[in-house]
Amino acid sequence: MRNSNNQFVTGQTVNIRDTGEEVTILKWQYVKNMKRYSYIVKEHPGTFYFEEELQGQ
């Protein structure tokens, strides 16, 4: 995989900024037309979050 500038990696535990809920990154991808990264978390696999909606611990 090429070098990426995403803030979080698969398996990392982070918090959702709005709720403070602790979640684990399941998958991430770069959304080219929006020029930012999206993340799917293990606890809510039907929802995606952008980098600015999450914070590291």
C-alpha cells in the first residue's frame, strides 16, 4: 500500500467527538472527490465517519 496521510489505522481505538463513545476502526478509505478520509468502525458498521468526527486517545 502506498504512503497515506490518514490519521487513524485499522484496529486503532478512537473516540467519536460528539458522543465520546470509544470505537475501533474497522476500515478506512480515501474519498477522492471530497479529498478526505472516511472510516467505518466496528461498533457501527453501517455508518461511516470522517476524520474530523473522530479523535485519537
